[in-house]
Amino acid sequence: MGWGLRGSSSWQWHANLCFLLCRGINEGRQAAREVDLYLEKCTNLPVTGGIVKRTAGEVFAAEAVAVAA
């Protein structure tokens, strides 16, 4: 087998498959965040490991810029 799906038992194969699926989803989210950042110059999409925490001042400043545009 290719793709790093090694293991002799069914549960090992499924565990490896789940790992690859989760990794693919994570990389897709990272790519979407980078595209959003490139196109919009800012993004609210989550980073790996969670959502970026912003202060109230940052939130209100971003809303003011969005309203002005």
C-alpha cells in the first residue's frame, strides 16, 4: 500500500486512514485561510489548533474598516 497506510490489522489501517483524513482537512483549512488572507488582507478563519483570539479593540477596528469600505 502507498500513502502511509501500513499495518497488518484492520484497526491499524483505519487509524492511519483517519489520521490522513484529519490531516487533509486541516491542510485544506490552512489553504482556505491563506487564500482569504491574500484576497481580503485579513481573515477570521481559524488557525490550526483553534480560533485566533482578538481583543475587543481589534474586533471593533475590523468592523469599522469593513463598514467604511
